[in-house]
Amino acid sequence: MQILNFIVSKTSLPLNGIENTIKLLNEDCTVPFISRYRKERTGNLDEVEIGKILEFKKIYEELGKRKLSILKSLEEQEVLTDQLQSQINATVDLNSLEDLYLPFKKKRKTKAEKARLNGLEPLAKIIMSQKPDQLDLIVKRYSNDEISKSDALEGARHIIAEWINERSSVRNRVRWHLDKFARIQTKVVKAKADHEKALKFKDYFNWEEALKSCPSHRLLAILRAEREGFIRLSIDLDKDKIIDEIKHRIITSRGDCEAQISLAIQDSFKRLLFPSLSNEILNVAKEKADDNAIAVFSKNLRQLLLGAPLGEKRILAIDPGFRSGCKVVCLSAQGLLEYNENIYPHAPANDSKGAIKKLSSLVDAYKIDAIAIGNGTASRETESLVKRIRFNRDIQVFIVNEAGASIYSASRIARDEFPNYDVTVRGAVSIGRRLADPLAELVKIDPKSIGVGQYQHDVDQNKLKNSLDTAVESCVNTIGVNINTASVSLLSYVSGIGEKLAENIVAYRKEKGSFMSRSDIKKVPRLGEKAFEQSAGFLRIKNAKNPLDDSAVHPESYDLVRKIVSDTNKSIPDIVGNKDLLSKIDLNKYCTNQIGLPTLKDIIHELEKPGLDPREKAKVFTFDQNLRNIDDLREGQLLPGIINNITNFGCFVDIGIKENGLIHVSNLSDTFVKDVNAIVNLHQQVIVKVLEVDKIRKRIQLSLYRKFS
């Protein structure tokens, strides 16, 4: 099959694994399900590799649709030959396909078309034959009172220029030059150079570099600066060299026609080839930059979603503020809202005594285990106040990144959850729940609003959404979901579920009560066998009668587990967590045509620690208490911070003030850094050194001094 060869050429993955993966995808199996429960069929391909197969499968299918559209158009024009059809069917590249179609594409009223209407195409053919020596006499036949000899020659050249532009060999050669030697150039728009917003693009005024070496973040910044009107952008190339090369390819004689063809080549290059193909190469570079930025965003989002949860603790959450006060909420260990109130410890009210008294009483009354403080306005002041309080119990205090909390609080999801509370209460609840379980709470927010990544508003939005949805889906299914407590938002990302079934699950849960076993899931309206197959392994039943229901062991393997357990003369509860006994089991005895060692090893690993959350636990962190704003910074200072965004050019660090600091990639290590994620992770606690403070542009340059594991 051509699709298999296409995907092999793009991925270098084994043919058999690709073929079986495509079959599974065509059977409506999801990527998480295939990678976790069909390892024998795929040859143990991981989630990333299966995702690549899915990506190129879609690309191939879109290419197929375009081929059908082109073939239909050519048939309608009655120009489709067997040779052309074979060429189209064999093409596996969109640019090559469009080049084949270009001569037959319906055009606007071009200069060449006008010349054809004036009967000049035969003259163009005569010139391109490069045979006649007395061209002057031939031209007379095509001139009249309305068309002079020079007009006739010019019209013929326009037709020839179009023919040259439509030659695949010429277009591919120009593409090669652009790919190897194109340079990106910018010129500042002087009228806008002093604009306040232009400051952030100042580095790219009158900039020049090779397009192929321009990093993705810089290209996206340059394109944004052009879009906002601060610079003009152009692609530069040694045009004369390429024109001479095209002449050498096309001109075969030194007769009267040479000069006309030479002029046509120059016209074709400057008017048709270069504008079209320079735009194409810039679009290709933009697409690569988009892919790069999207990959960074997805990687950051994954780390953010898999951030350390505090777990089922009773949390007091504070959304801090000055004039409007601090919104305080008390949450149960399951994240249910139990109490809310405002306190006013800061200016202009300055009721710190009243706030301290209130917080102390709430901690006692609701048996609070931890306090979560949003990292927005008045965060540091609120943290300082809380740490002055002598509570009657051991209380951990956490600063929580509240990016996107305001988006959530005004969303339909938040209104449905808390119809009787305003946005301030919802926002504070979100801050507290983020501390308890970042994944369960952040899935309710559009990932683009969370604030990790680079230039997310400049990239292809459909690609971005698909990539981020894939990242969220991967995280949710990696961790697993408690079906008895999960929100609709969280359940909708479970393999095979989707939003509608998630709503049905929650509605059924409200009406019938908690699910007691995985088999009960089948009772949910419209949740059929396929949805159960795809989802069951990722849904957890806490405290279930069968311990396997709170594990990643799929129900389809329950009989196999019972057989293994029976051979040990133990029960399932006896064998769960018994590493010594599990390590002595000869897995080769249980291999079949359907189940091999990869699945059996997964089952044993899960039996060792069923339902184990692979995420780390949340750690308390304290910023420098003497730091309040950018004016307090001094070069050479060592400060504690938390990595809160990673890009290709470095990482941003929250040091406890409004402005984040940047550790440029060159300041991350003493050696060359190819991948920032190989050095630091999102949420990582670090010590940084202040290198430079630009108070006007609000920029803080840092270097990495030390990392905490």
C-alpha cells in the first residue's frame, strides 16, 4: 500500500507496526488505548510514535483528497492523459502535485492570457523552438494596426514567461536555491520606530540573516513585527545567478530568438517565479516555526498538567487583592466548597488584625491542612501576612500559579459548577483545587489561556488546538481518572469518552450514586462496547471490591490475572503489592497469540502498585521575603525562583515579583545547550543570579546558579 511506504519514509518506523496501527486507528481505537493495550500488535510502539503515524495518515489522506479534486478538474477540462494521471497518482508531495496542476489551473486574466487572445501563442512557440534566423520577418505576420512589432514580441514573451514559470524542473531549482541561500531582511518603518509597542521589536529593526538558520522564536517575532506594521520584511537571494542558470537550461541556440527568450526568463523570474516561491519558502519556514513553537507549548503543558498534586487535603485558598480585598474559600478534601468570605488586610482598609483572626478561626473550624495563595496582585503581601500567623496546627503555605483562573471563573464550566457564586469565589476555588490536583482543574481551562509556551497566538490555531488536546488527553490517560469524582471536563479527555458521554456519566452518577465496579460503567446510557473497551482501563474505582478496578489492568485481562493468581494458590488481594511473589511468576507460561510479554509485564507492574499516581508530591517554596518589585533588584543578587515557562531560547523564572526573569539559553549551562528541557523542567525550584535589569523595558536577565531536584 502506498500509504505504508509514505509513512515509512516519513517516520522510519517498522512496516508491520505501521500497518497494524493504521488498522487499529481505522477501527476507531484511540492513541492512548493502542499504545497501552495493543503493544503486541504495534510492536511496542509508544504514544509519540503512534501519534506520528496518525499525523502522517491524515496528511496522506488530505493529499489523496486533493488528488481526486485535481483529477476531476482535469477530466472536466478534457486534458487528462494517462501519463499525467500516473504522475499525479505517484506524487507524495503537495508542492509537486500543485506544480503538475499549475499549467491547467484556471487563471485570472494574466498578461499571457491577453497575449493569447491577441493570437500571439504561435509566435511564442516559434521563438521557443529557437530555429528561425529571420525573426523580424516572422513578427510582421503577427503585427497590425493595433499590435506593433514590439507589442507582438512583448506578448509572446509573456506567454513564454508563463511556460517557464510552469516548468516543474525550473521551479524545483529555484526552490533549491531558496532553501539553501535565502536571506531574511527587515527594514524599520521610521514613522513607527518610536512607538511604545515597537520597543519589544527593536532587536529586529534592520535585521538580516539566513532564513534556514533563523530560529523559530525569532522568525515568529519578526513576522509579528511585520504584521503590526513596525518593519517591512523581504527575502533576498542572488537573483542574477539563478536567472543565468535558468538561461543555461533553456537557451540552446545563439540565433535571433536568444534575446527574446532571455528577456522572457528575466520577466518570468522577477514577476512570477520569485514572488511565488519566496512566499512559499517563507510559508514553509513559518510552518516549521509553528510546529516548533507548538511542540514547546505541548511539552510545557504536559509538564504543567503533570505538576505535583498535594492530594486529598482540606485547603484554604486565597485569591489576593488590595482594594477589593482577598477572597478566601475553604475546600473539603474532595475539593467541595464549604465556606467563602472576603478579608481586607491590605491598603486601603489595612485590617490585618481582623484578617489574621479570621484566617486562624477558619483553619481551626474547617481543619485546614494547607493554604494556597494565588500569585497575582498582592500575593507577596498576603503570603507575608499568613506566615505571621501562629496556627494551632501544622499548616503548609503554597504560592499557586493562577494563570487562566479568571478565564475559568467566567466560563460556562464554572457557572455550571457554581451557579450561585460570583467570579471571585470561583477563581479562589480554582486556585485551591490547582494545589490539590493541577490536572483535574487545569483541564477546565483553554490551554492557550494558561500562559506557557511562545507566540501561541501567532501559530496555526487548528494545529495548536489539536496538539494541545493531544497533550491533555495523554496526561489524563497516563494518570487515570476516578470515575466517581471526576468532572465532565476531566472525563471528556478519557480515551473513548468525549464530552457527551462524560455528561452522561456524571448525570448517571448523580442519579444512581457511585459506580461500584467497572462493569457498572456499561449501564451509562449510550456507552457501548467500543467506548467501554477504549475507556475502561483508564477509569478507576476507588475502594472497589475487585482491586483490579483501581488499576490500569484492562478488564479484558481480568481472566488472565485470575489464571495467574490461581496458579500461585493465592487470591487477588493477597497478590496485590506482593513484589516478592510477583517477581517469581514465569510470564512466558502465559504468552498467547494475543497477549505477549509487553502486556504481561505491564500487568505485573500494575499489580505491584495498583492505582499509583506517578506524579511527585507538592513541595513548599518560599521567595526572597525582601523582594517586592523590580526596583529591589540588584546585579549579582542570588534569588530563589520557580521555572514557569520554557521556550527554545531559554526559560522564564518567577522570582516573586510582577515581572518574570529570563534565563537565556546561553546562561543555562557552561556548555552548549541544544534542548532547554534537558536542563530544567517546568515548576522546578532554582537559585538564579541577576545579570541585568532593564527597568524601562521591564526585562530581567538571569543565569542559572543552582537547581533543586
